[in-house]
Amino acid sequence: MEFGFELEWRNSIEWNYGATDRQPIAGWNYYRLKIIDTKNKIFYSAIKKIWIEKSSRLSVFPNPAEKEIYITLPAASSVWHIEIVNVSGGVVYKMQTTSASATINVQSLGKGVYFVRFRNQYQSISHRFIKK
């Protein structure tokens, strides 16, 4: 999810700036400009406070995990193929879901680094997690 915004700085000259936050968090996000003039004097713009609805991005938590991982998916009703893959590329777990969330028991996995691979008809995404 990307979110674009504009901030204005008004001094003796009016400036308009635009930016894109490629990873906003759900809830309140705060933005401001730090301006350094030609004499190295620092000014700050007013803070821009923006509410972002619950993220529609895919997430895996907790990380590191001990017993279970919880997954939130961006779109319910799409068929998601979920695999846990070890660092050697071996698939150690598979499932399918049309739900917007899933819980996977990882107690039987050995300690180490794993990847959760998500696939639907539109995209394929991987997330790394650590099993402790």
C-alpha cells in the first residue's frame, strides 16, 4: 500500500513538496519537512497527521516465532496458496485459504530461517521469518 501526500512550507517563499510513503502503518502517521537553508540553518514544517485505515498488505507475525505464526492477507475471497519453505528451498508446509487471515502452527519446525510464500492468480510474495 502506498500513500501520497503534500506538505507546504511558507516562509518568504511558498514551497510545495510531495512525497510517497511506500510503507505507511495502520493508524496515525506523522510527516514533516526538515529544511536546511544555504546558511545551514534548520527549519521544520508543521506536522501533517494522516490516518491510514487498516493495512491491506500481507503480514506475518510474530517474528521470530516460537509456536504459531499469524498471517493477514490483502484480499479475502481470492484463493491464496501458502507454503513455508526452508533455506534449502524445500517446502515444509502447504495450505490454501480464501480467508483474510490464517494461523499456522510452527512448533514442529527446527530452529532457523524460513520463508512464507504466498501466491494467488495475481501475485507471488515471500516473507522471511525466524523460528526460535
